[in-house]
Amino acid sequence: MADLASVTEHIRGAVGDNSGLGKTVKIDLGDVGKIYIDGASVPNSVTNEDKPADATVSMSWDDFMALSEGRLDPMMAFMQGKLKVAGDMMIAQRLAPLLKR
């Protein structure tokens, strides 16, 4: 099973130098930790810092793993309350391709 460090590294590789996001996003995985994607800086960066972001996506680790593995549909997760978004919803929607494993 993946851990926060390996998932962060995977997202770092998917984001690259320029993700095209143009904004910041924080993925809040509760007690497991956070993944902060700075798509506004050049080059883009991905860390485990807890900083303010344009959009914050909150969900459990298990739901996050199911989503990244394609076992959980992002829209269904949102509708069921398993995935919550605070801030810029459009940025959160553009995040989905970066999370696929």
C-alpha cells in the first residue's frame, strides 16, 4: 500500500514544472497529512506543507486511494459527501488527471 511520501512523489511527477493549474490546491487527507500543490509558482512545486490554498479538497485516505486507482468516481464521491471542496471548484476539477495512478 502506498504512503503519503510515495503519493506526494507521484503527484510531483505528474505536476512537473508547469501543470497548467495556475493556482494552489491543498489535498487534506485528515490524520494522514496534506499535499500542497503550488501551480502558481514557476516551476510548480508539490510539498506536504499545510498552507492556505485557492482550493482545498478534503477526503479520507482510503477514499483518496480508491479515487486515484479509479475505483471511486470523483463526481460520485462529491455527491456522497466523501469528497469536499472549499474554495475554487474549477481548480479542484482540473486536479483529477494529476491524481490518477
